[in-house]
Amino acid sequence: MRKIILIYEWIFRTLLFFLPDVPVIMRFRGLLYSIVLKECGKSFQITHNAILSSSYTISLGNNVYIANNCVIL
């Protein structure tokens, strides 16, 4: 299951990497990440070059914004 999650994350990170960091697209990235997160609140935004590793173990609250060059292991 872990390998499937890693492949899923890699695919959508690669496809959305070149889109600009505007709120609508960052929320869309957050929505795609929220599928594999342990818990995720409302209005999760993540920039194109932020990295979440082992995302299936991460829990986030409401109104979370993960900025440029942020790495969460």
C-alpha cells in the first residue's frame, strides 16, 4: 500500500509542478494530498515545490498552508 501511495504522490506532483502557485491550484494540490493523508481539515494548500514524505501518517488541521521549499518528513 505504501508504494502505491508514493507512486500516486509522484504522479500528481509531476503533473502539477509547472502550474503557478495561486490559491485555487494550491487548494487543488491540497485536495489531492488529502486523499492519502491520515487526517486533513478544510482549506489545505500546498505549493509546487513542497515535499511531504510518509504522508499517510500526517494529520493536519484547518487552514494549513505549506510554503515553498518546505520538507516534512
